Amino acid sequence: MKRPNNRFQRKPNRSATVRKRDEVRREVALPIQPKPPTQYGKAFVLMEDADRNTFEFAAGAWIPYGLTIAQCRRDCLVKELSQKVNGKTRYEVRSPITLES
């Protein structure tokens, strides 16, 4: 015959073992060094079509742009704009400014 579980029975304190594991992890962790702030330049608009081709508006016409949006996201600040034009997605892109001393 199985004994019923006692709901009011005290459970063993496990916090001591958890604390020991946390202390070990804290010793191994490296100090976090903040990144220097990045300054971005003037925004320009890119358009991306269904084939992932990008275009830049220059001299009154949309000309092919050398980088894809995925490549721009690595270095630049990219923001998708809400309006689509002729099935193409618009993006506002800001390139980082390199400060030379």
C-alpha cells in the first residue's frame, strides 16, 4: 500500500548548492568592456526588390547599389520603412562615420 504524500513536509534546502555553482561561474566570467559609441552619417534610402537586388536613388534615377541589405546590416544602421513602392521594400541606411585623429 502506497503512503500518501505529505504536502507539508519540509523539502531539503538546495540554495546552498546553487550558490556554489554561481560562484564558480562568476570567477570564470570576463569583465565586460563597453564598446565605444558609434556615430552614423546622413541617412540615404535604398530599395530592395524580390530578387534581393538593391538600388540607390542618385541623380534622379534608381541605380544598382553594391551591397545587399544583409551586408549593410553588419556595419550600418538599417531601418525598414513602412511604405513599399512598386513591390519594392524601402530601407533607410546610415553608414558609420570614421573619426580620424
